Amino acid sequence: MGDKVTIYDIAREAEVSVSTVSRILTGSAPVNPETKQKVDAVLQKYNFRPNRAARNLSYQRSTMIGVILPDITNPFFSTLFAEMQRHAIAKDYSLLLFNAMNSLALESEGLAYLARHQVDGLIFMGGRVNEVEPSPAYQMEIAEISARVPTIIVNGEMPGVDAVIVSTSEQSGIAQVVDYLSGLGHTRIGFLGGSSHITVTRNRQQSFCAAMSRLALPVEEQWLITDGFSIESGEKTLEMLLRLEKLPTAIIAINDLVALGILKAARRHHIDIPRQLSLVGFDDIYLASVSTPELTSVSHNYEYFGRTIVETIISRIKGGDTPSSILLDMQLVIRDSCQPPESR
Amino acid sequence: MGDKVTIYDIAREAEVSVSTVSRILTGSAPVNPETKQKVDAVLQKYNFRPNRAARNLSYQRSTMIGVILPDITNPFFSTLFAEMQRHAIAKDYSLLLFNAMNSLALESEGLAYLARHQVDGLIFMGGRVNEVEPSPAYQMEIAEISARVPTIIVNGEMPGVDAVIVSTSEQSGIAQVVDYLSGLGHTRIGFLGGSSHITVTRNRQQSFCAAMSRLALPVEEQWLITDGFSIESGEKTLEMLLRLEKLPTAIIAINDLVALGILKAARRHHIDIPRQLSLVGFDDIYLASVSTPELTSVSHNYEYFGRTIVETIISRIKGGDTPSSILLDMQLVIRDSCQPPESR
DNA sequence: GCGTGGGTAGAAAGCGGTTTCACATCCTAT
DNA sequence: ATAGGATGTGAAACCGCTTTCTACCCACGC
């Protein structure tokens, strides 16, 4: 149970009214220094903490921000979440996390979960578009909640939802990668992983095509294989790729987990990365530098990323002006998983 | 903001009293089917959700369970958290996560954070003992909150704290490892990683010594090196080990991250794992099977682990009887990181 | 000397639910 | 026929805090 001592007890013992105590607690109105001191002593004595439910009820807000993300075990999300939490708490907000376990059905449940908690804001990571089963009820629900609660969508988009869109600049990230690979001499580049109905995937694929055509490099449709975001997806997509006649000399993976999966499968097939096949990942999770070879990856500034999300949503909650979309830079981090293609 | 429609609006429109609506909402008392139907229709129409703050205020509880853990980016914790959340939500509880970023100072802040939220229960993972700076204030705080709120400590212990202790059976886990290594022919075994003031480390080290002496194998003090729980710790501890004259033929790592770090450092030093050095990790995180060689590790049943924690704390919250400590089995999963020692 | 206004502090009205208590009805058992 | 027990419903108190409204005191100025 919570504390048993209430503001009334404090007031009685300090011989003032509850209003005065409350004023001291909130600083909402000036109080005589002497009175304040007297009350402070009592507050101190009982280590008093105002009951949050009561306070929220009165304030009409929860100072909680809901976070829905697809997979907390993916270091990209956990690292980002940790940063977000740090900044949120520094600003006296709390983060209520819902892990959707990569399931759309659960995502919808998460929405209900956060709505039930009356969060003041909603951060939605990895939003989907064009879902096979768009479930009108789910669409409705999102639209409804985002109309009521400031919402921010990270690397996603949702039709008919009023939200701030924070995205990583795929265009710049992919361009760096393609330029780098092309600079090494690669012309045959594949793109593996992701899901075609997830925004990031579409964006990265499109940016990839754009970057390739800018360099007058051909895009092989068959080298664009999507199968998810996990290590297993990486293994699977490489297996699929290997069944083709013609192979690329370099692969860009939708994220580092997929890249690690590709690495694993390549090893199984005795394909030497980077000698026979160059590989680049995304997100620069802390594992990227553990693999052999260490993974070249496109990195986020996690601290800035998390801070931006949190500051933006809080500003929205407080009714401040915010841009309707924010684009975050990514930075290629070169390690050991790429080489010039074998001349043959 | 939350919903604008209240129970009063519902009552007015359904032409009943608020009490009746409330009774229907909570099912706390029988209501005439006809009345219920009438009210249900209105409830449905507005998609009514009772205000949580008001409800909590009245109920005198939050149906939230606080979770403090040292590092959400460690797959062990994130995987376990995901399982816990799943079960908690299924039982109509919410999990409020605080990530302490491996900092004791933050841990204390987290305690205050969760106390502020008036959580009904507290799950404390990775508890510390014998901390260099035990900070009396911190000790006080923990004791105080655990006296008020059902607390459960996972793989830890805290002096003077009334809590259910859930731990993994290090004894059985380590015994399996030592038996296995010994069976392969290893007699010189080291134990790397962890922190000597963290309970798990102490338990695993002690169990290690016990298992060794059971097999009449000597324990080299200098092969017990602690430096934390991260990949970097793994690299560092192996570096330190390599400076010694005499080396072990097998290493047990405090967890898989440390093992991965050891793997990385070994590669740098051209030490072939498993040919020259066998390696075993703990936790069997999903990355264990990605490395080369795939990591032999002692695994948890995460589903059962998470469920047990959640069910136990809920039972405690509801005033039910619970054991004062629970021991969970671990299971050695053999992959490719161990071999018989080179005969030389 | 008295109206005026700034600085303090108390009383009381919410905030949106739950629950106790009281009161009808109606049904059953004596 | 009637006490007594369910059953169903409403009125009102209560959970703990914030905030408006009001009242008081005292210094100040005309």
C-alpha cells in the first residue's frame, strides 16, 4: 500500500490548513517563510510523498508517457528506451513501456493498455502502414487516441493520425553506405531484411534505389528480400539469396540483427565476409563491434535521438509549438565487414 | 487528456444512479439484468473507460508493479522483462520499469521514482550486497519501502529487507558446467566477470569452488577475475588473464555478454576458441547462438522465470501465502565453444 | 481616519470513481 | 398473515490533493 500519512495529518501537526500545505508542496502560491519552515519540518519528519492518484485526479493528468515498441530485446529499442527514460525522468515524466513482441495484435492491446492508464502522451515506435489486415477497429483506436493524446511516431506513419513524426534520415544514411560501397568498387548491391509493410523498410529500400540510380548502378529486384528484423530473418534471407544464379558483392541489411544473422549464415556456407561479400548493417547496436568481422553500420546518436523524442512530446503535452516532423541524421561507422569486391 | 465522459454522464443518460453504474463496472453487487443492459448500451456508446486516477484513489492501490533492473539493454533482462510484462498484463497488472543503467546512485533514484508512483509491488533485480558505499540513506529507503510494499528480489539479497527471494540455482548450473568441462578433460578452469559485491557473482563463484573441490580440482585464485557484466568486461578480464604465466584451459564467464567479450579478445590475440580455450557463458541470451563458435551456455526457462516472479508478487500483493524464497533450475545448453583441452 | 490593496491563510468545492448505509420490493418460511 | 431474508437501487460519504473564493491583517496614501 501507499503511505498512510496524508496532507491532513501534516496540516494538523503543523497547525495550518491543508491549503497551506498544498501550496508549499506545489509552490502554487506564496507562503510566509516562517510558516513554510514549520510545515517543511513536519513534511521532512514524515518523509511525506503526496498521493499520486489523488494528485493526478485533481490535476487531470498522469505525467506518464506511454511507449509502444515492437521488441525490447532488440538493442536498438532498449538503448533508445534507456535514453528516453533518462530524459523523461529528468523532466518529471514517467515512461510506461509496452512491448508488443512484434505482434500487431499485441500492439493494439498495448494501445488499450496505455489508454487505460490515461497517459498524457504516446510514443509509437515502428509504426506500420499497409498492414495486410489493417483491422479497422485498430485504425479507429489509434486515430481516436491520437486525437485525444499528443502522439509521436518514430520511424513510422499512420494514415489519419495526427502525430509528430520523428524519423531517421534514411536518405542520408543509405547514401553514405552506397557511396562507400561504390567507392570500394561495388556495383552489385543487395538489400536484405525488413518487412514491406513497415515504414522504415520502405524508406530504406526507396532511398537505396534512389542512391543506386544516382550513381547509375542497377538495382536487382531479386536482391531485395524482406523477411523481418531478427537474426533468424538475416539467416533466412541470405539462404534465399544464395539460391539465385547471380549474386551481389555487397549486402546492406535492414538492421544489425539481420546483419548478424547474415554473418552467421555466411559462415555456415563458408562465405568469407568481407572477402567474398561485403556487409553493412543499421543501428550500430553495441553488438556490432563484437562480431567477427566487426560490423560496419549506420549509427544513431542515441542520446540526441532519445532526448529529441522526449522533449518533443513534452512540449506537445504542454501545448507548445513543435514541428510536425523531425529528421535525424545517421552516420556511417566503418569497421571491418566491407572490402573491395574480388576481381574475377 | 483522458476521457471527458464520466460515470455521472453515463448514469444520467441511462437514467440510473452512479452507484448502479459503478456496480456494473466493478461487478461488486448484483444488478437487475434489464438495468444492466440499459447501462451497458450507454457504456458501449461512449466506449467508457473509468478514470484510473479516481479509481486508484478510491481503491487505495495502483495495480502497478515496479521493476528496477540494472541494464535493459542486456538481453537477459529485456527477455525476462518481456515475459514478466506478458504475464502481468494478463493478470491486469502493469509493470513500471526503471532502468538503473548499472548505477547504484540511479538505483536509489529509481526506488524513489517507483515509490512516488505508489506501486503495489516491487521487483528488484540484481540486488547488491556489501556495496563499497552502502549509503545508509539508500539502505533505509529500501528497508522502508519493502516494509510497506511487497517486494521480491531476483538473484540478490539485501540485509534487513523483507522480501521474497527468487534465485536461479547457481549450484546446479555451475555443477553442470564443471562436470561437463571436467568430463571433457579440463582440470584448469577459470571464472571471469561479475562484481564481487553482486550476489550472483558471489554465488556463482562459491558454487564454482564447491563444484571444483567436489571433483578434487584445484581452484586458482588468480583465475577468478571480476570486472563487471558487459562485453567490455569480458575483453578486459581476458586481457588480464593472458598476462599470467599459467593459463587455464577452460573459462566460465559470469554471463553471455562477458563470454562474447572474451571471444572477441581471444580472436584479437589469435587464441582459438574452442581449440585452445573452452568457454561457457550464462543466461543463454539469443545472441549466444550467433557468435562463432556458437556459445555453450547455461540457460534459463525465461517463460517460467518471468511467470514465477509475477505470480509470486501478485500473490503477495493479494495477501496470499508465498514461499520466502524460490529456486529456479538452470540447464546447460551445449553448443560449440568447448572441446577437450589440447594435450601438450 | 478610513478606504485600498498586497500578502497570507482557511473553508469548501471539485476531480471521478467506490462503497457503506438506508430503503423499497418482493419472496419465502413459519 | 407476517416476520425476515434476498434483491435492487439511490443518496451520500469518502479517497487525498488542488484551487478558487473569501477573509483577515496590516501598511499605506489621501
